[in-house]
Amino acid sequence: MTIADKKADLAGPGISTYEEVEKILPNDYEPLLPPKERMKALYAIKHYIEENLAKELNLQLVRVPLIVDRESGMNDYLDRDGSRTPVEFPCGLGLDKPIQAQVVQAATKWKRYALAQFDCKVGEGINTDMLAVRKDYFLDHDHSSYVDQWDWEKVIRPEDRTLDYLKDTVRKIWKVIVGANRHAQEVCPGLKTDRYPEIPEELTFLHAEEILQMYPDLPRKQRETKIIQEHPAVFIVGIGWVLEDGYPHEMRAADYDDWVTETVTKDGKTMHGLNGDILVWNPVTKRRHELTSMGIRVTKETLKQQLELSGQQHFLELPYHQMILNDEIPLSIGGGIGQSRTYMYLLRTAHLGEVSVSVWPKELKDICAKRNIHVLE
């Protein structure tokens, strides 16, 4: 295990090769449903999740932007190093100074602003049917430049900023996903199969620091793979804070999730972070599969602390960040649940392209076709 291995593993999906992709795709794949029936099940899942997230978390569906003004600071950085940049273009015919618009990479920051815009009270929140473009992904079986998420956000009280509140919210989300799986099987009985195990009824909660202690010599993705083979549905807490080995579990943006707050002391070690990811074992691809990233959001104090640690204090001048500093938008919890990722998991498909329509390189499509994986175009 080298330092370079850990550094290379910190940010996002990273870069691979199609030779590596070819090695990991299943050789004996048979889709459980044909494309038309798969769409029927997909929309049954979509409607179930939207309806039941609203019930469990007290959310209302609202409209969400596809583009934002660059100068607003609203766009999602995804990773704190800014290596994944948004699609940008000038718009506004006839303006002396066109608006520099950016296609959203996620609605993470906009949602918190939107809570105030829609006058949400404590305990109320919003959900969105968010579409985005992330051009800087390596395109493989579970990463696409086209992104669809249920991006949700909810107003909380200062006393709700606890690990217990975070875990309670995560359990409600998992309850909805488990229910959506049962509903899809009722709508399309072809999804009931002995070929794959049922999804777990309960999540296992582990802190990123605990997983590092279990597998100190492995880089992050390999640690995740090890832990979800033992616990096939896990919520990893505390993503962004520098762990005992000198690296964060993953580079997390500094201006939405709170990853600096001290939360628990275990075996004499203080752990940090009010955020995390749901990861599952995908029995079709036999790989780690991320469904959602979420967390309790920064306060004005933790925003300044995280931006200082990230060397991004200049962000504090942006309108979005000024709203946090001036208490113009509420304290909140929120996250993004990958729609196509969830469909892929529940419909037991081997590729995102079987549940969403995007652009894929010919090399990838040819590799997939040899394995009976046919992407939608």
C-alpha cells in the first residue's frame, strides 16, 4: 500500500480504463425484465419513493433549476479540489453583459436557499426531481455524465444537529427504499428471483474512522468493498474529516455537509462529521454501489472552519455563502439519492444505461453487448 494509492482514491469515481471495466462486468448476465417492462417497474419505484419520502420526511416536491448563475455560488463543487467543473455558457440575447450560466452538477446548495424561498418551517422540507450534467466522469457501468437525483432538504432546529438525528433520518430513507423494492416486485413479478439475495431490511452504521481501523492498509474504495461484503447495506458516517492515517475517507466539498463537528468518542478517539453515504453490495456487478450522499449542513461557524481547512476562504464572498453567514437561510439536513443508481440496484441491472438514456463510448457499448448488456440510446 503506497501513499500514492490513497491519494488517488480520495476524489470521486477517479479514472479507469475500459480494459478494467471489461474485467468487472458479469459474464453470465440475464436481465430480469425486458426494456418496456423495466420502464414500468422503474416508474412504479419512482412514484413510490417520491410519495413515501414525502410522508417519512415531510417533504413537498418543488421545481428545481437546470442552470444557475455562476456568480451566485449555487453550483455544487462535488469535491473540494474543484477538479470536476460544470458546463458553462453565456446566455441572455441582447444583454450588454450576458449571464454566465452553469448547468448544475447537483442542487445541493440551491435547496437550502429554496427552503427560505418556499417559506418552509422547522420540520418541513422539499424534494426535487433533479437532472444534472457532470462532464468530468469516467463513463463506466455505474457512472454517467447524465445524473438524476432526488435532491431533498429539510429545515431543522439547532438541537437536531446530532448523530442520532442523522441516523434516524437515514433509517427512514432506507425504509422507503426497502418498501420500493417490495412494491416493484408486486407490480412486476419477474423481479422476484432466487438468482440474487433480497436487499437487507436494516442498515449497518459505521464511522469512516472505524472502517480505517479495520483495514488500515487499504485505500478507501477497497475498504468500502471489504465492509459491504460483510454488511451488504451500510451507512458510512464522517466523510471529509482527516482520519488517523492523515487522509479523509473522501474529499467532500467544504460548503454544504458538516464534516468537522465532533460527534462521538470511541476507544479514546474523537470522531467527526454529521454526514455520510449509503453504500450497498450490488449482487449483479459484485461491486460497491453508492445510493446516496447526505448530511446535516454547515452552520456559519463550521462553514468558515471547513473553508479555512480547504483553503477556500474566498468562497465566503459569494452570495450563497453570505446568506449562511447572515442567517438568511435556515439550518437544514439534506441529501441526494441517485435515481438511476437506485433503479439499477432494485431492478438488478448490470449497467446504468439499462435504466437511463445517456451517451456512452462505442468501446463501452461493444464490451457490454458481448455480455448481453444493452444500453438505452
